[in-house]
Amino acid sequence: MIEYNIHNNIIIKNKKVLFICGTMNTTTMLHAISRELSEMDCYFTHMYADGLLDFLAKKDLLNFVPLSGPIKQSTVKYFQDNNLKIDYYGKANDYDLVVTCTDLIIPRNIKNTKIVHVQEGMTDPEDLRYLLVKYFKFPQYLASTSVMGLSDEYDIFCVASEGYKAKFIKKGVRAEKIRVTGIPNYDNCKSYTQNNFPHRNFVLVATSDARETFKYENRSKFIKNAIKIADGRQLIFKLHPNEKVERATREIKRLAPDAIVYSSGNIHEMIANCDVLITKYSTVVYTGIALGKEVLSEIDIDELISLSPLQNGGSSAVNIANECRILIGNKVKRKKANLLKFQPLKPIRNAFVNLVASVV
């Protein structure tokens, strides 16, 4: 049933929508979108997979990603605390739409459902793993967010800014699927200046979960560099939610005994009160940029500025919700094909065939 409200926006009643949530950042993003779809029947699940990944997740062997362990537990607790309707693994209903913040894993039971993919944040650097996934078709999750959007297994891709749209198109994402909507949590950064965080005029260090996700990081060097930048000012470290807290705290206190370490709390409000923000690779740099903070990152600052999410007063969730309505109301089904399907021998086979053809 399709109706129109007084603003001529499409309203489609009683359609079932599944939100697949990962980290707390993506969970709060998707919850914000669901609140703008009050006429829909919205359900939530933690991130899930099939096959080997599903087996490992259920054995709690993937605790460094949202499929299991503390991240999954935090997500489920959020569902319960906010009285959200839960459908674990999306098994209870046939859905008209799925909204997710990742296309690294698209479970089998949603492949034939309309999908809105929402950019979760910054993309990882394009390293060897990116090349292996893109050109040799290794499993997409091995390259993490560096291959965000490249699966093509979605109908609409809602992105943070025109800068990111250009970046994704350059990587190979189909332009006709991209919508520049902004992304919740990063679209109204000035709101974070109204806070009760007790500290001000300090140097804030936002750490990463590089080591937990099998990337190299020289943490001691990173801490020493932060101490040098602080130059006597108060240092505050905000640990990544995925980090091993005891290890990270011990490393910091060994080199900076007077530093304050937080393993929880609203990092955006901390950024609003700081003078300097230091990160390695973290989406929170965009909050710092939006608030005019001095930002130090391993990524070029001019590139970060060009990619910065739209500041639209917090209307990204509304924009994305409208894209959801349009997609549900559209009876034309978009072609979806996993361009990164695991087939590592195909490029070698094609090269061999071409070589033989050239000789013959």
C-alpha cells in the first residue's frame, strides 16, 4: 500500500525491513534510520554470515569482529535496552528491504531481497589485501573496508559526501547506485559541543584496533609521538571499542603515566572539548575536522577534508529513509552480481588462454 503525506513524500505502510547491525557506531546509525521509517515494520539483528564464518562466529572464534564476542554482545544489549524488535539471522520474516552498513558479508538469505547499503565510515587504505580481493577475487572480508561497495550486491549505496562518491566510483562502484545522503553520527557534529565531558583543552588520542584485526601497528612509537605533540599538555587516550583494554592501558601507562585512559564514552564529545586530535586511521577525524580542531592523522589532511561527511543538521537518517521508501516502491529490480566472488584462479586462467591465443 502506497500513500503520500502532505509533503508529497512516499509512505509505504506495513512493509518489513531488516536492519543488520555491526559495531555500536553502525547500530546507532541504523537505529536512527529506522526511527524515520515509523510506518514500516522494523526488525534488527546482529551481523551474521554463512558457512565457515558462521561456524567460527558461533564458536566465539571471531571475537575481533562484530560477528561474535563483545561487539556482538554490545549490539544485542543495545537492541534490548531500546526495546527494538529482534529477528536474529533474519529468519522469522520474509523482508521487503534490508538495510546494512557493510557489503563485506551478504548472507544467502538476503541476496534476493532489496538492499540499501549505508557507508559506515572511513575506508581502510588500499594495501596488498585490497589488490588480492579486487584482482584475484579473494574473500572480500580479508580486505576489510578498503573494498567497501565493490561487491555490487546491493541496490542503493548511501554515502557520506560527494568526495566519497567520487572515490567509490574511481574504485569501480557503479555510479547509478550511489546516493549522497550523508551518514548519521557524522552529519551534525556541532551538536557534540553541548556535553558534560569534564575535561577541556587537552590532546586527545583516538587509538585503532589495527592489531586486533591483524594489521601492523607500532603502538609504542605512536604513544611516544603523542607525548611529543602534547608537549606537557594533558593527554587523554580513548581506546577503540574493539581493543584489548588491559593491554592497551598498560602500554599507555608505561610510557605516559599521567595520561587519562577511557575505554568507553562518547568520543565525539571528547573531540568537541579537545585542542588537538591524534589518530592513525579513524572515522572520528571527520568530527575533528567539522569542529575545526587541529587533526593529526596518517592520512593526508587535504584528502580528509575533501572526503568529509556532509554537515546537514542531522538530516542524513531522513534522506536515507526516503531512499528506502523509493526503493521499496520501485518494482524494477536492479541487477546485483558479486563482482568480487571468490575465484582466485580465474585471472591466471584468462591470462593463460590469452597467451595461447596470441601464439596460435
